[in-house]
Amino acid sequence: MKNNMIRAGIVGVSGYSGLAVLELLLKHPKIRLTYVSAHNTSGSLDEIWPQLANRTKLICEKFSLQNAIEQCDIIFLAVPHTSSMDITPKLIAAGKRIIDLSGDYRLKHANDYEQWYAHPHTDTINLKNAIYGLPEMYREKIKTAQLLSNPGCYPTAALLGSLPAAISMTDNIKNIIIDAKSGVSGAGKKMTASLMFCEVNENFKAYKVFNHQHSPEIDNYLANASGKNFDLTFITHLLPINKGILETIYIQLHTTTTIENMHSLYTKFYKNEPFVRVRKLGVQPELKDVVNTNFCDIGIALNPAGNLIVVTSIIDNLIKGAAGQAVQNMNIMCGFAETEGLL
């Protein structure tokens, strides 16, 4: 049986997303984890992450292109933005399948990437060919993808919360406002003063107002799905918690609708999606409902005038917003059951 298993590797295993991918793959019945690396960290995994004691004997090494190619069939890149584009072309040339958790291949135009990530894009050929990995939108394309660009955590919650209305009520939407809040792990593991415990604890703030790199990602894929560029405002906030994203999405309409119509629209849209749960009318999801799971929970409300839809979209930023969605995409790419290793 083990000889038929897919060999998987993780580049960037010392970060939060890399760890989350690793923990999911260790439990996956059809995956054999064969390679892990990090840029500035090396040694046994249980020294890097003590919670892994007695769970794996893998040794983390500095990235070796040759070792990654020889030891893996599919490779997860859990590396910082601007790093993936240096590694990916060589792995693609060697015939490897890539799931990239960075932002390097999410925006389809190199000029947009340079504007929002302040770095020139050096792999424009693969940028054009990368498949955006939101299964609820692109499942058929994901099946045959060689380079899979895993969505950002904020865009995952934003798109899942907005898509049914954007696609089905395109011309009736006046504007969309997304009020997004994330736990601190969404910023990664880098050491900065603003992310220190004493700065974050007992605090709450907006950041990157009108300047967040996930804004064009949300804009672009909503437009791709609906055929319309919406008047969209996206504002992010930092919650004093480890994990979780809660987005309150305000969809202003030109004409009125009913709460029953909206709830029916969302439940029908997601009726066959294994990881999207639309709550009953009158019930709002909470962060604790989804943390440590691959679910996106959605709540629907409507103002008394009937022209403002309020959608609450909630995910775990490291699972459905990163590692869990990456494994979900891997399952689709490899022909496994989509929920394999995730329920």
C-alpha cells in the first residue's frame, strides 16, 4: 500500500502554515511525507515543533532542489511572498506538482503583483498558467493543475461569503463592504514589534487600510465569477487571538429582496460543498465553530428595508484559509475524496 502512496514534501515547514500542512499530512491515509525544509531552521522536527515528538522522524534541512525533486511527487510551498517564484520554475521543469501557499501566483498580471507586493514578478509564464485553488469556484481546473495557487485567508472567507450574491444578483448590487478581522497567526511568524504579545493583547486595530495586498485578489476573482467589477471596500483588523477570521460582508442592493430568498440562494449554491455550512435563519456562526477545522460557516441577515444583505463568513485562517484548503486541493489534484484527511 505504501508503495502506491503519493510522496509529499513541504518547503517552509518552520512557519505556522507549514506546520499546519505537516500535521494534516501526517494523518492523511494516502500520503507519505518524505521531505521537509526551511530557510533558517534545521534539525529534527520534534526539536522545531515539540508537539511532534513521537509522531515523525523526519529531519528538516535547508532547501535542496535536488532532494525535493528526487523525494517528492507533490510539493507544498509554505514560504514567504516573493520566495515561491524563485523555486517554482525549477520544480515545474522537473515535472513536479506544486501547491503554493504564498501570494506569488494569485494575481494574474505581473504589474498588479509588483504594485501590491512591491517586488517584480520574475516568473510570468507560470503566473499565467497557475490555477487559483478555491475549490468552490475552480474544482474542474484544479483536477489537472500542475501549479496550484492557494487562495489567501481573507479572500477565502470574502469570496465564499460574496459569491452567491455576486453571481446571482450581479446587476442588483450597488456596493460591497467587507469588514474583516483576523487572529495574529495570519501575519505569519516574523518578529515585529506590532505583533508582540504586549502590543496585541487587550488591543484591537485596523491595519493596511485601503492598502492590503488581498484587495485585488478579492476584486479580481469576484469579477471573474460575475463578469462585473463591483464597488468594493475591504478593510482588515487584527484580533487579539491566535487563529480565526470573521468577516462581516455588507452587500447593498438597488432593489429589495427577502431574507427567505437570500437564505435559499446561499443554501442552494453550497448544497453540494463539503466544507461550506450555511447556518439556519436567525443563527450567526462564531469563531469557535470553525477553529481547527476546514469549514467555512456562513450566516445570513437582511436589514428591515430589505436592501442590505449582511453575510457573516468565518474560517480558521490556518486551515480553510491556508493548510486545510491546500490539502483539499491536493485531494482534488490526486483524485482522492475531497474530504480525505480533513474530517
